[in-house]
Amino acid sequence: MTMKKAMFQEKAQVVSNTAVAQNYYRMSLLSPMVAAEARPGQFIEVQVSQSGEPLLRRPFGVHAVNQRKQTVDILYEVRGKGTQALSEKKPGDFCDILGPLGNGFSIQNARCSILVAGGMGVAPLAYLAEKLARDKFSEQKAKNLVLIGCKTKRHIMCKKELEKFGYAVKISTDDGSLGFKGYVTDLLEKVLRVTRYKLPVTIYACGPKPMLKEVSRIAREKNISAQLSLEEHMACGIGACLGCVVKTTNGYKRVCKDGPVFEAGSLVW
Ligand code: FES
């Protein structure tokens, strides 16, 4: 998708690290070089503890960039030792980070952009949403929509900031505690059925694999272009271990290096 970009290693200072929902945190890191280069859909690898335990870096999609403050934000869920250690970081602490990594979204001149987020998939899509709003909305009388799917209403994030960017935001929850009851892909089908949208439409999606597979099917059936950001497990994050390969119409590709964003039609499920 996008061209290969420069990659940096920085000792990034934690500016803030706050809880934003049940078990979810937003961390802002002072990182001038990464902030200058990071594009929507790219990610950073963060060494979660300086003592080396846990050893591996963890990948996080770039959630926001503030060029003036030279900060890069990530959004994360506390799920194990690594993210627990990250949640304990205080402003002034340092994190060793590597990035920006991977190939991000290719921003299309669509009349209508539909962003589809499953769970934590909203993290990188929020940065894309901001870019699209800034660069594209003024040029087009666009109808732009974000669909966020979560387990319950307690897990919903970023709704207000996406609305501030000018999007209509629709929610689906598995338990029906807010918005549409069911999967976000069912909501997508419903939206495409009832909304009058003007072609060309582009779907940008990020979330668990089964969700992305469904998005891919829907896009194919409706003849809509779609870009999918895969949340594959990553070890090295820099293309060396081959631990993240996926099958594509052009052979096996590394999610961390060749992705994480792929054209929906190029993936073999
Ligand atoms: Fe090692 Fe992708 S995580 S090659």
C-alpha cells in the first residue's frame, strides 16, 4: 500500500497514561521522529519494561499523532503481564519504541468512507478518521461513517472524538446494551442496505480476523473497495521471524512488513 517509510528507535518519554474505559488505557509518548513520520495504519513496537521482563516488544497501532507536541498515542487493553507493566508507567517514565512500522492505509478519493472497527480496531482507525477528515472532507460532499462493534457499551471508545471529526458514528454491541444488537458486520450490511450512498465507496476496517473475513465478503458482493488492517500476532515486528505470515493471491506475506493493511481482495482466507 503506502511506500516504505523511515524507521526509528527512540527513548520516548511518557506524557500521559490514563484509563479510558474498563481495562483500556491511552498512552501518549513524546517521540519527535516517529511523530513526524507515522501514517494511519502503521504501528509501533514498544518495549514494555526496562528490566527486560517481559522481554518482547509489543505492537500497537498508532492511535493519534500531534505534530506540534511531537507525540504519538497508543490505545491498549490490559490483557497480560506486558500490558499490565505498560499500564503502570507514569508521566516522565521512558519507553523504548521502534517505528513507525508496516504499510498503512492508502487514502482514497471516495465519495463515501465507511470505517468499520471491531473492539481495539478502533485505535488505528481513529487516526485514519482524523486524516481523512482533515485532508478529504473539504474536497468532497462526502458521507462518512464509522461503525464500532464492541462486546458491551462499557467497551466503547472514541465515539465522541470521531463525532468531533465530523463522522456519523453507529454502534453495535454483542449484548445489545447500546445501539444495534449483533456483530458490526451485520450492522455494515444493514447500513449498506438502507443508506443511499454514492459510489465510489471505500471501506477501511480493523478488527479480529473473522470480522475482517466478513467485511471482505460483503465488500466483494457489493463491489466496494476495502482495505483491511490485520491484527496478527507479531513477535519481531520487523519482518525477520516469519511468525506473522498470511496467504495472499500473491503468495505468503508478512503482516508486520508487507501489511498490516491489505486490499481485501488480495487476502486468501
Ligand atoms: Fe516477525 Fe512479522 S512478526 S516477521
